[in-house]
Amino acid sequence: MAVKKSNSTEDREIVITRILNAPRELVWEVWTNPKHVVNWWGPNGFTTTIEKMDVRPGGVWKHVMHGPDGTSYPNSSVFKEVVKPERLVFSHGGGKQGGPGAHFIATWTFEAQGGKTRVTMRGVFDTAADRDMVVKQYNALEGGTQTLGRLADYLANLPAAEMEDRDFVITRTFSAPRELVYQAFTDPKRMQQWWGPQGFTVFFSKMDLRPGGFYHYGMKGPDGNTVWGKFVYREIAAPKRLVFINSFSDEAGNITRHPMSPAWPLELLSTVNFDEQDTGTVLTIRWSLLPTATAEERRIFNATRASMQQGWTGTLDQLGAYLAECTSTTR
């Protein structure tokens, strides 16, 4: 919890941050879906009635917060920016019924940190006096902190059914330039150095990098068994993003079932994003079920998230070691 000073918003800003033990996509969902929002919005002891919540640029969000003493707090907001699942910006107006009103520009950001999410809520007021009034009159700092606490509790107790059919997402930050991380995914010789679960070695690596092209690989496990796999590329946006259909295959490149789990989805949509930051590259990998997935494939996908997390963690550890080796040899 902090009041932030900056050149453009000095003395007019409130900022509160909390790290939530939930993936960013889920946090976004419970923030933007009114059926979830009514369960956590507001300080401790408050309830919320939502009249309208249209989460899009220009959309209106009208709701009434009800205090534990019965006091009503009507609020009306208009969304200015909606960048799923990264940022929400809206103009907010409201206050105690019959009491002083408040107006500010609210910005909520959602930063993925592995399987967790750093949420920052920022309010910028017209004047320092407006900011100070809200802090004093409405105890805004404590109220905002309690609101994020209620959000954390709600996420921790969200029914398992709400998690079904959500994308699997894993994020890792590497101290390497984006171009190098991208090359590690788009050069078959580089892929051969790190791809696959820990203990596996890639002995075959062939790539035709274009929309409609493919990557075909063969791996040998620590038990000596061979596994084949295949990507079919849908989108290539160097060096920012790759989108492809991922599946197991045979030696000839034909799509096959998972050799150890026949009910595993036959195909998955994979999206890999490469985002630059000051310290290197943020890599985000997303697996999505296709509309053609059967009920049993969906059940297996939803039931094996822990195994996916473990497998990808090992794979990304190997990528990290490979990138570290590459960067050390170029110094």
C-alpha cells in the first residue's frame, strides 16, 4: 500500500499492489465477470449490487455498494481501455448517498508472475485535495487494501468447476535478448539443444517455418522409448509471437494419440509470446483446447494441470540453461 509521487500525478495518486496466488487469466475473469465481482468487490462487510457491467471501451459499469451499516454508495464508471488480460482503465464517479462525491481515473494492471499475478490498482484524482478527501472521508487506502484481500480470498476458494476449460498458461523471464529466445524456438538446430522434458534428448529436428508449415521432432526418453511430435504453424510474427497446433505424431509425421495417455487431447492450440523488458525477455506459453475436443479430452486436460506445470517447468529450465550458455559465449 502506497501513495505514489510522480512528475505528472504528484500528490494526486493512490496506488495499492498485491500479489495473488492465481494465474492472470483467472484473475482477469473474476474482475470482469459480474457474477464473480459481486462476491468480492468492496471493503470488508460490504455487498455490491450490479445494475450494468459492460467491459469494453465506452462500456458503462453501474453498481451500488452497501455498507455494513446499511449506507448505500452508488457508483458509475465508463471503461476507457480494456486490454485483456493486462490492463483496465476507467473513469469512476460515486460516493456515499447524500454525501460528497469522488471522481478519479482508475487503472488496474495484471502482471503474470509464473502462476501468480501482481495486481496494481491506481487512482488518479483531479487535485491533491480530492485525493486527500477520499482518503480521509472514505478511508480509501484501507478500503482498497481490504478489497484486494477479499479478491485474494475469493480466488483461493473458487470452486473447482470455475477452473474447467481454462487455458493452461506458464510464464518465465529469461536474462536474454528477445531475438535469441525467439531463435531458440524457430531454429531446428537450436530446438534440438533444449526441447522436451528433462531427461529427454531430441535426435530428429526438422522445421518448415511458415504459416501452414511444420516442425517435426523425435525424442528419446531416459527409459529408451521414442516419442514423436509435431507443430503445424498458424501464425508467425517474428520476433513477438508464434501460434501453432501441437500434437503427438509418428515417424512419418502423422498425428497420433499420446503414447501414454490415449485420452489426452489429440490437438492443442499453442500460443507463444515473446515480450521485451529491461532485464531480458518474458516468455508466455499458452495451451488452449480446440472446439473439437471431446468431453473426455477436456476432462483429462483439466485434471492434469499439475503435470503440465511440472513438465513445462523442466522444459523451460533446460531452455534457461541453453540461453545462459549462448549469452556467456557471446560476451
